[in-house]
Amino acid sequence: MKARALAAFLCLLACPASAQAPAPTADPAAPEKAEKPVSAFGDDKPDCLQWTDGCVICKRQTDGAVACSTAGASCVQTEPACAGKP
């Protein structure tokens, strides 16, 4: 009897951790936002010579190609924004 009571008590101690609400999931009715890579930000902004999302910096080269840095270990990603115009 004592063993059963102890088992029930231990279960009660463990239950609050497993009784947490599940993590929220994406609303299936919400449209998915197609995210473009940071390097593609300048595709529709030809006058922007350099842009960043706070993690990666991209720069338009003289031949029109785009060169981007790699993300640092600790960065805070934001919406891409133009950082340099002619």
C-alpha cells in the first residue's frame, strides 16, 4: 500500500512538467510568407548598392553580381534594408 502511495505521489510531482500546454503551431489558414534570401533583396532595387539584414551584408559588384558575407556567430536578423545608394 505504501509503495502504491509513493508511486502516486511521485507521479504527481512529475505531472506538472508533462501537463504544460503544447507549443503553438502555425495557423494553417494563414498564408505562408515566402522568404527570399538576403542576396535577392537587391533584385528589385537596382539603385541599392549595399544591403543588410543585420547578419549578412550584400554588396553589388561593378559587374552587377552580388557578393554577400557570411552570418556571424551572434547576430540579430531583421528585415533586409538598403544601406548604401549611389
